[in-house]
Amino acid sequence: MSTSVVRCGWAGSDPLYVDYHDREWGRPVTDDNRLFEKLCLEGFQSGLSWLTILRKRENFRAAFQGFDIDKVAAMGEADIERLVQDAGIIRHRGKIASTINNAKRTQEIRKEFGSLARYIWRFEPEPVQGPIVAGQIPGHTEGSKALSKDLRKRGFSFVGPTTVYAFMQAMGLVNDHVDTCFCRAESESARQKLARP
């Protein structure tokens, strides 16, 4: 890893975290299963470090059938009991049940809007004017409050404004790479080229 490359400070030095920062975070996503996965994992992350979730992400994918929305929606009480015993994931009964509930709510969104992506990208805010500086990036915004409120109205859980803003940052609805980070221009270019769903 080159020491001359400037990244967002939160990326740290753990290779898994650095790779996530460099290749995923802030890059726009329109794939429904990836959006669903990230929304669920942000909920699991609440109160923990994102690195903890990254280290368990493959276990989560196995536990929740690749975050296939229809397969997760079909899971039931027996699956919850099994997953509460799965040491490879975060064994929080409420968050496991929430993931299944949120899959069912996502099915409803797909019926109404055609895709989860089309629904989510409706909440893309106007780009921030001025520099993006470490220490000045908010924990939530009016946009994340609006999306959080709408998701909760639709029956989703573990989708507070801070969780939702972390999701929006990660999925490229906003570009919060700091101005000095080499990923900022790459992410912005990808956002500009994106055909919104």
C-alpha cells in the first residue's frame, strides 16, 4: 500500500477497511440486493464498528442467502432461532428479525416503485457546495431524516437518520470522500455517469 496515497482518515490501515474505502464506499449502487444488504448491515452495525461488520460480512451473506430479498422475506421463526445461535454474525434477535421484516417491506416497495433502487434514489440530495473536510461531515442530514421517516412509515426498523445517512454515504447517494482523498474524484465521476433508476 503506497504511503503517498491520501485517503479519508477513517479508512485507517487495516487492509480490509482500506479496500472497502477504495473500492466500495461512496461508489453509486443501483442493485437492489446490494442496497438491501447495506441497509441491513448498517442496522447491525449500530453500536459497533463498521470494521466488525466487514469482518463478518461473508458470514452475514451466507446466513441471509446473499441478501436475496425474496429469500430473506420467506425466512421465519425457525431461521431466527437458528441465526441467534450463529457465532459468525451479530446474534441480536431484534436485528435478525428486523432483516426479515425489512425484506418483506422491500417487496412492497418493489411492487410500488418497480425496484428498491428507484425508491432509494428519489432521496438523493443536491450535492454539497464547498469543500468536504474531515470533522465537518454530519452524522445525519435533512435527506437522511426524510428517508428514515419514510422507511419507518412503511414499517422498516433499525433505520434511524444516522444509520440511513451512513447507508447514503456508502451507496453513493452522496459523495463524502474528503477533498484531499484520491477517491473523491473517482466517486464523483461515477455519480455523474450514473443513469438514475
